[in-house]
Amino acid sequence: MTITLFLGALIAAMMLGVPIAFSLLLSGAALMWHLDMFDAQILAQNVIEGSNSFPLLAVPFFMLAGEIMNAGGLSRRIVNFAMTLVGHVRGGLGYVGIMAAIIMAALSGSAVADAAALAALLLPMMNRAGYDPARSAGLLSAASIIAPIIPPSIGFVVFGVAANVSVSKLFMAGIAPGLMLGAALWITWWLLVRKEKIKAAPRASKAQVLAAFKDATFALVLPVIVVVGLKFGVFTPTEAAVVAAVYALLISTLVYKELKLNQLYGLFLAAAKTTSVIMFLVAAAMVSAWMITVANLPADLVALLEPLLDNPTILMFAIMGVVILVGTAMDMTPTILILTPVLMPIVKAAGIDPVYFGVLFMINNAIGLITPPVGTVLSTVAGVGKISMDEVTKGVWPFMIAQFALLFLMVIFPELVMVPARWFYG
């Protein structure tokens, strides 16, 4: 009855068009009323405590770093450098998009920001070169979701806070899976374009490659600073976010000189708006998370799934299936905030490493950004690239299937995640 009431209130509110943050508040309040402990003061305290978190300070700074990166010319230089390396091969612009997405993922941590930048920079070039528009848009959409996996990742920050798991360990554990996602896209793209006659760009000379590398050096250094700093304990993830934002600002204004001071207000405002949405979601989710704990719902679910606890692999398949279904209808941040407090007790009871679970959970949620009908990244690419949502959805399927296949391989072989993770975070 308790579970039914909570889920019923949440789903009913969302079906009525109530924003997800308010739906979370309403479902938490409904649960408080059902347990005969409704208190507006407790409700307010949990909302305040939900956003009063030092690790969550990383979110606005990573958002700001992403905004500055796109406006300050860092993204364009990364694409140009990748173009000189692989632009001349068959389907070269697709490989450029994958390489650029991996590098940009280590700068912004936001799939939507990377999708907008890649679509604006590469889709017109791919269309002029004769690439299939739907397939090109699908590839760039799928490549953009590497951003929440490779550090710095806003999703990992939110999950780490919600699950009480080390954000630094999550960051380090996401590096190898993020690169594997890129490799899966690379192989899929090669299989799709190997027989097509697409006009390739001329091969860049060694001098052009070197010039593009020198031009992009300052942009390429930022991921190294973040990863090395985290690995050796120079700074925390929150401090890394500040370093990323300040570094991007200095490079954009003083070195590349493409970002003018009169543009800063707009960038700060855009980052603040996005941050406010995420922080309010986190604050509202804290009410539901607290009520879920008080109502002892995790213990009920653990008892329900007890037959699967002795087989972590089957349990992980079941959990991933649930997350896939939820991801088709809900954005990444709400999914993390709603499911994490419910799933973590089950994961711990089954003896599954929380960091390993966090990585697979995040990959699944990232893929949810390109699953219709919601597909936030699909909408972004369609809007920026001026292409219909139906075409983007059609083009993304082969790449989405490849990413799901990799996810299930990681479920079967946890060593794919944990062996490199232990090397990175020691």
C-alpha cells in the first residue's frame, strides 16, 4: 500500500503536467500524510538540506565551464584538431565527431552542451559532404552522451551525493567505460559507412596537424589537469570544477581572445538557470528520499527481490531493465534522484560494489538521453541541426544498440569497469 501510494502520487502528478520537482514534493508530502506525520517544517528542512551540499557546488561550475568552452572557441579548436587527424578517411567526419565528443566530454560534463556544439559545428559539414543527415545526427547524438561518463560528470556528482558514494572514485571509474563507448561508436560507424561513397576531406599535412595541435593545446590540457589533480588528491571534484571554470575563462579571454567581457553576463545567466533546475530537483528529491527511508520502502523491496540477491548478475540485468524503461520517459537527473535511494539498499544487500553500480547506472541513464520519446539530446540535435525529430530518432538506433550491447557486456564482465577503475583511483 505504501509503495503504491508513493508511486501513484508521483505518476499522477507527472501525468497532470506538474513539473517533476513539484511532483517529487507532492509524492513526499502524500507519503507523510499517509504515515500520519505531515509537518510543513520537516518538509522545508529537507528541501533546504537537499541542496546544502559541498559536492553539489561542482554543478554550477561545471555548467559554467561548458558554457565558456563553447563560447570561447575551445570546442571549435578540438574539432579542427580531430579533423586534421582523421578527416581524410572514408566517413572521416563521423570519426571526427566521436573524437571531438570524447575530448569535449572531459571539459564540460554535460551531454546537452556537447550535443549543441557538435551539431552546430559538424552537421552542416557532414551534410555538404554527402553524409546521410539522419545517420549523422544520430551519431552525434550518441557521441554526446559520453559527456556524463568521462570526468568531469555532473551526473556522477548528483549520483554521488544521492548515494553517498565517493565522487572522485566515480570520476576515475568512468574514464575507461567512456572510452569504450567511443570505441563502440567507432566500430558501428565503420560498419555503416565502409561501402558508401562519401567525399572525404584532403589529407592534412604534418605541418597542418602540428598547427592544429598547437592551436588546441590549451583546450587539450584541461582534461589532463582535472584527471591528474583528482588522481593524486590535489583537489576535490568541487575544486576541480572551479579550476575548470577559471581555466576555461582565462584561456577564452586572454589566450584565444574570442570571449568578450560583455558576453560573460549571458554565460553566467545561462549556467545559473540550468543549475537552478538541477538544484531544485535535488532539493525536492531529498524529501522523497527521506520519506522512502522513514517508510522502510527499501527493506520491502529488498525482501521482494531476495531470490535475486544471491545472483548479482541477474539482479543487475533486472535493475538495468527497469532503468531502461524509466529512461524512455524521464530525463537523467530526475531518474537518478528518484531511483538511487530505492536501488542502493538492494545493491548493497547483494554485495555489488557501489562504484561499479554507479558507473553502469550512469551509462544507462546517459543512453536514456537518446531514447525516444523524451530524448533530451535528440531534441537538442534536432533543434540545432534543423532536422526533424523522426529523422534523428531513425539515425540513432544503430549507435544506441551498440551502446546497450556494451552496457550488458559490463554487466556480465564487471572487470571491464573495475580493473581500470582500481588502477585510476588506486
